[in-house]
Amino acid sequence: MADEHDKNIEQLAMDLAVSYAEIATALRHLPIPVRLPEGLVQPKEAAEGMIRALELMDSEPLPEGVRLDIQTACVSWLNAEELFRMDVVKPRAYRIPGATLCLLTASEAIIQAMEWLVENQE
């Protein structure tokens, strides 16, 4: 059972990294580009970058729906990362599925935002 949990945690860590990269890519293509920390990023640094990106969204000249998509992606990623950290310390059966759901929500939201960004690229 511990082996299965370890595999699931490892997979979730990879999924968090992929989702972070997707969100970072979208943020770099905003009208006012937002850059998340790059390279070998520690979880705390990644979370701080995501929180900062959320704070900057009010300054972006975006339609409200696109802004909401980006905010949804960032908040969902933060929720997934928090569930991940909590599960590493004290595993609970619902945390990994909950984090996975958060990452799926983040992915769907960032896809929606990217569609608008691509269509409205100058």
C-alpha cells in the first residue's frame, strides 16, 4: 500500500510541475507578461509566484472571462500544491484525488485562456 501511495505522490509531483509550466507559459503571453520563477523551482517559490500572478491580474487588460480563467487556473494549482504538501506529511485518501481534480480544473481553465490569447495575439 505504501508503494502505491509513493507512486501516486510521485505522479502528482510530476503533474504539478507540468501544470505549473502550462500556467507559466500562458502568463508569459498576457498583454502585460507575468513571469513565474523558472528553472529548478522550490514549491514555496512556485506558490509565491502563483500568488503574485493572482495579485497582478487586476492590472491586465483582459476580458473578465479570460481573467477568471487565469485566476481559476492559479487558485486550482495552489490548492493542488497544498493538498500535495499535506498528503506528504499526513496521507489521507481524498487528498491525491482532490489534488488531481484541482489540476484538471487548472488545465481546463488555462486552455480556455490560451484560446483567447492565441486568437487575440498581435
